[in-house]
Amino acid sequence: MRKESYIFQSDKLSKFDLYSKELLDWNSKFNLTSITDENAVKLKHFEDSKALAPYYDFYKGPSVIDVGSGAGFPGLPLKILFPQIKLTLLEATKKKTEFLKHISMALGFSDVEVIWGRAEDADRKRREEFDVAVCRALGPLNVACELCLPFVKQGGVFLAMKGPNAQDEIKAAGNALNVLRGSISKIEIYTVGDNSRTLIIISKTGKTPAEYPRRAGIPKKNPL
């Protein structure tokens, strides 16, 4: 993918500064993230989220759902870099969705949709709707696939962000991928600071059967 100066534009840098300040301010009252140092926020949240940029053509303005968004990662950093994306943030914790609505407006993103709910329930209303699903720290890959792939339209992709030792998860996800109609198209290893990270790029090859995802809690208790 082409190299651009998208990260270094001054308006985008100012948005990241505002995001960091608001996150740390809210975090002093609510437990949004365990990372409380400004430099650590920029490295472990912002830089990690930005690392997705070279691996998908976000310039074309795809519809993107960030499943289990937490305090907005990786969805909102991607929106800062690529304002043209159509972003939906899905989060099950109410106080986090309140922050997501606040920070989206503070950043000037009136078009960001924030949904309070679980993926198992939201999937029923938004099936096969999005070009891209992204997630970070959503659980083992087989679980994340069941929670995310039903949102992705055929021909779309699921970008699963993982730590350095993802091979066991990848092996364990074979049945889930087969059942849910996904196929790993690429595995990318990248670094954030001194840490190695893994991006698993999964193509949606067909329609996910209607019985998936199973009801709330079952995917984690009894993974495919």
C-alpha cells in the first residue's frame, strides 16, 4: 500500500493529543484503561491502532465496525487517520460507550455510531453489513471470529489484532473459520516500540450460517 503522510498532518496530531487528554481525564473517574501514562497511551493504544493502516485500503472509505471497542481502539485512531471511513463502535460496558460518544463529538466526528450492547445480540440486526470488522483483545481467535465474522459482508475482511504468540490461536481457530465462512488470507508481524504484534487478516468467503453467533456467553464458554 502507498506510503502517505497521514499520521503527521498537524490537524490529526492535535486530535490525538486531545484524545489522550480526554482519555486520561475520564480514566481518573472511570476505569476505561489500565494504561494511565500519557506516553504509554500513545504507544500501546495509538501506535498499535495506527499499525493497521498499511494493511487495508482505508482510503476508499469502507464501513468499519470495531467490536468490543473499549475506549475506542483501534476504531477511533483509524477514524482520525482516515475520516472517510464509516465507523461503528460496539461496546458492552455502558460507561465506556458514554466516553465513546463524548470523545467522538470532541474530535468532530458526528458521523461515528456508538452501540451499547454485546456482539451476540447486535449481530442479529447488523448481519453481513460491514466491509471491515476489527478487534483488539476480544479473546481467543476462535471466539473473536464468532463475534466478528457475522458482521462482515461476503468479500469483506476481519482484522484481528493479536500479541506475539498467536500461532496456537490460529491453529485452534480452524473449525470456527470453516463454520463461519472465513479464511486466513495473510498473517502480518509488526512491532510497536519493542513489542512484537500479530495481525491476522481473514477474508469473508461466504454467508455465516444464521445460528451464529450463539446466544450471549456461549462463544466464550464453548468455543467452536
